[in-house]
Amino acid sequence: MNKIALITGSSSGIGKETAIGLAKQNFDLILHGRDIEKLDNLSDFIKKNYPSTKIFASAADFGTFEGIRNFADFIKQKFSKIDVLINNAGTVSPVFQLTEDGFERTFAVNHLSYFYLTGLLIDQLLNSSEGRIINISSQLHFQGKIHFDDLNLTNNFDSIRAYNQSKLANVLFTYHLSRKLSKTKITVNAVHPGAVNTGLDRDLKGTYKFLWSLSKPFQLKPAQGAETSIFMACSHKVKGVTGKYYVKKEEKPSSDFSYNQEAAARLWELSEQMCGVNY
């Protein structure tokens, strides 16, 4: 019986290539994205090339709690067990924008969606003999700071500052969750996929857009960026490994601040309050 992997943000970029890579490894797939047409095209491609792979695809806006909740409800109705959850959905909001729930959009999609969806599906992961949670972060978390007094960056918004904060939040979340689940069979790790040309820059403007364009010739292709996620999902080499940060399939140290357990606990508590979920 195939293992089941859920990949958020799988309609394009790293998520799409991760889905294809896991189909090659005989996983059944739960695919999420915002664009149902892209998801359908990906599903058709995988079915054609890997006909034994079972696929369930559903579109949802992870910038809203309602979208995440509805998506999770669909999954729970159809699946009693999930073996791998890859929190990959991401965005860079070029301007200050609050979601309908009242949170800055980059932080909401890049961190709160990870936190909320994982909490809603934790029972499915516990039902796996070897549940794995993989959170896609970024090396840019080294430049990140958690603005506890203004997580929305209302007073000093900057698109890259918001992105860096969300990627640091990913690592803090990973480490804290791994501690909370230390007595279970679930492992939790963070991944830096590399500097990948995923199209996130489409929302950037001005100087950031220009600087990103200069780096494009040196950026990895999405398939290269997906390699570490695929490795973390299926390799026996990382069986039982938890609370780590991986780059190019190797464990690496993350930023000094990411190991601050007091900050991680504070972020966890705030995330619980924001999402209205605890686990």
C-alpha cells in the first residue's frame, strides 16, 4: 500500500516538482493549490506518467482560515492517515495587505497556514507508522526577526522584512513542534530549498524586483529545489530524525535566534491565539 503525501502549494514551482518526484517514489498524493486548472493539469500529467499513483486535488486560498479549514475538512473526510505533510505554500506580498482574518498576508500564508493546517491534521499524521512533517523555510530566515509587538508590520511594512520574518517563524515552529511531538512517531524538520526561480518575484516591485532579476541566472530550477523535500519525505537516512534544518540533503545549523526556545514558545502561543487551535 502506497504512503500518502500532502503537498501544499503544489500547483507550480517546487511544490509541483515535489509532487512529481514523490509520484516516482510510489506515493499517493494530496495536492493543494490556489488554481484548480493547474492542479488538474498536474494531476493529468502524473496519472499519465505514473498510473498507479492515486491523486486527490483541491484548491484553496491559504490566506484565509476558512480556506484552510475547509480544505482540512475535505481531507479528514477522505483520509484517516497521512504519512507526509509538506508545508510548502508561500507568497511575498508586495504591499501591506491584511487578510480577511486581520493578519498581514505574507505572515498568514507563510507561517499561520503551516501552523493551522498541521494542527487540524495532526490526528491523521499520528495514525501513520512514521509521520513526517516538512516545513519549507529559506536561508533568508537568517536575516529575519520576529516583531512580537507588531507581527503585522503595520508601522514599518517592507515586503522582504515580512518574508524574512515568516521564514524565521517556520524554523521556530519546526523546532517547537518537534519538542512537543518528541514522544510520538512524528518527525518535524525544516528545509531550505535553495535559491529557486519559482515565480515568487512576480509580486515584487522596485529595487527588490531589480535585485531578484540580477540573481536569476544563478537560481536553481524548481526540480533542483524540490530534491531536499523529496529526500526528507522518503529517505531512510532521516528516519527518526527530528527538529533539524536541512540544506542540499544535509543537516545544517540554522540561525542563532531560531534556537531560542522562549521565543519559539511565545510565537506558538500567539499563533494559537490567532488561529484558534491548540495541539
